[in-house]
Amino acid sequence: MKILVLNSGSATQKTSLYEIAAVPPADPPAPLWEGLIEWQGSCADIRTSGPAGVRLRDRVQISSRKQVSEQLLGDLWTGPTRLIPGPEAIDIVGHRIVHGGEEFSEPAVVTPALKGAVERMSVFAPLHNPSGLEGIEIIEQILSGVSQVAVFDTAFHRTLPEAASVYAGPFEWVARGIRRYGFHGINHQYCAERAARLLGRDLQSLKLVTCHLGNGCSLAAVREGRSVDTTMGFTPLEGLMMGTRSGSVDPGILTHLLREDHLSAEQLDDLLNKKSGLAGISGISNDMRQIVSAMKSGNPRAKLAFDIFIHRLTSLIGSMVAALGGVDALVFTAGIGENSAEVRAAACSNLEFLGVRLDPAKNSRPPRDGDISSSDSRVRILIVRANEDWAIARACWDLAQTKGHP
Ligand code: ADP
């Protein structure tokens, strides 16, 4: 079965093609073909890599998102990165959709009703849901009649108990959909399943804290394969400190700024989403590599940014462990989680009281996916490479098996 995966963001669109035979592989395979569009003002950079390592790079003027997507997909069946004879060879297209609201707790076949629901949820995810929907509509036009599946970033957290998902605001908020949804669910679920495989254990027997630390950062508490708590909430702004996002702050600060500075909703949004986090505190960058390098050269604001990041990370890992009532393994994933030995070392050192002990040599030269804890650690520490696209392809395959070819 040939499965095309579209991960449509506001600034990028990743596209990959996987082929899954009768039995999916236990370990994630590399995609057979990959494409990336980066939107840059009136231009777009298109990069594709096809069979035998052939790579193409092009910069085009944007007349419409569809035209650029058409050009990218054309490289799948024409030219040097050609992999398939034509668009009809694609069996299913899977999409990452950020917000599935309260309706979707599982991947679902795209129908007009589903599209309507995704559109309604755009009010909660105005930067993300419209691009996901646009991706679905572009595929409808380019590959007309192909089956499409939506895989939601919120769905994995639909198992949160009410005590974790309802805010302690007025009870009327619940009816208005103002509650904790949680995000990064596709990768948290993937990491939990992968951790069970790496540990050689049944997922049902495990208590895991998955730490997705990328540009956006969130944790999930996963017990028996189900999310029971997470750090992001109504929006992806809650919880940990992030590259440019504040994470949780006292809501009293917002009312103070509204009264004193007469800020508009857009200005507050901009402060909290773009001018805060590592970038806001350090004044240097949102990129952890640059924060660590400036900290090592003695920059005090970079050190403060790093210290806040670690303080919040360890205190929220503690909170996830409390929600689980113990922990068998910590899983580090995404750009910072996979690559920053400094962040892993600092966080794990604060958690030694839980019996968390890193192997320093493994931490500085980690395997792609694997265990970096010392042999006497009571809690396993794993690195799992984020792999949303493969998780989406698997979800499409699973749906096709259970419901027949969608
Ligand atoms: P996204 O959340 O957009 O998918 P990623 O998961 O790719 O982002 O994470 C991007 C972040 O990962 C960068 O902003 C940077 O802070 C961090 N990162 C990437 N490589 C390294 C590295 N070698 N050391 C420390 N941090 C890194």
C-alpha cells in the first residue's frame, strides 16, 4: 500500500511517501520519497529527495499554494526524483491535523463532515487548522478520488481524566470547549509505543513520561499506553518554556498588562508566542544550540534562559511522574530532546532523587533510538527520534485494515 503523508504547517509543508506491505515493519523505515516546501514571502523553496539519493532544489514564485504543491508532487512521478508511474499509484493520503477538538479521539477518514469539524476547530487553532484543511483540499483537486485520512495531534490526549482536562475556571467554560486538549499527541503516542519496543516490554505495563522538546515543547504522562496528563492545554502555549513561547505564566500578568499597557489581544498573543521563551529571556535566539554556546562563553542572560528551561522541565516532569504514580522510563524526543546532551544531563541530574541516572558517555554519543541510562538507573532514559510522518502512515494503514480500504 502506497501512503502519501502531508504535514502542512503555516511556514512549511512536509510530504513523504511510504510503502507498507502485508505486515508493517517493527522499526520505522525511511520514506521512499520526501519533499519539503518552505514558504518565504512571495517565493517558495522546494526540495525533493527520491530513490538512489537523487535530490532536487528549486525556488519558485508563489501564485497559489496549490500550484507549488502541484509542482512538488509532480516530482513524484516525473523527472529525476520520479518514484511512481503516476498519481493513481497512491492508495491513501494521510494528513496531520493539529486540532480535532472533542470530536476526534482517533484517526478518521476525510468526509465533508470531518472537513466542517476541522474548520470549526480553526477558532481554537487559527495558525494550524486552516493549513491542514488547505492540504486536504489541494489533494482533492490534484489526486481526485483518492482516500484521505486525518490524524489529529489532540486525539491521543482525549483519554485525559476530567480532573486533568477541566480548568478550574467557571464551570460554563466546559460547555464552550474551553478545556485542556494537549498537543504533539501523534509523536507522544509514537514515542510511547517505540519506548515499549526498545525496552522489550508490553506498553500496557509501563508508566512513561515522554518529553517532546522542539521549537514547541510538551510532556505527556502515559500509563498503559494512554495519555493521563500533559503540559499543553487549551492552546500550545501552556506548560514548558519554549523557543519563543512563554509556557505557563500567572494569568494575573495578562490582566495587569491589559490594564496598565492597554494591550490588544493581538499584542498579547505576539508577546507570549513570539517574544518570550528562550528568545525573550536571552535576547539572543530561540535556538538551544546558540543558548548553550552563549552560556558557555559567559553570557548571563543565556544562562538564565537555560536555567529557567531546566527548572520548568524538571518541575513539570515531576508533576507528570506524580500523575502516573511512578515512572519506568523518561523518553526524550524532537530537536532539543534528541540533540542537546546539556539539557538531558541537567534535567536528569535534578531528577536523581527519583533514581534517574544517565550514562554520561552514552548521553554525549547517543544512539539514534536507544537507552542512555546507566546500568544502576531505576528509571530508563531513552532517546526516540520524532517520526510523525511514519506514525501518520502507520495510522492510515491501521485504519485501512480495520475499516477496509477507506
Ligand atoms: P519543530 O518543533 O519545529 O519540529 P524541531 O523538533 O526540529 O522543531 O526542534 C527544533 C529545535 O531543536 C531548534 O530550535 C533547536 O533549539 C533544537 N536543536 C536542534 N539541534 C540541536 C542541537 N544539536 N543541540 C541543541 N538543540 C538543538
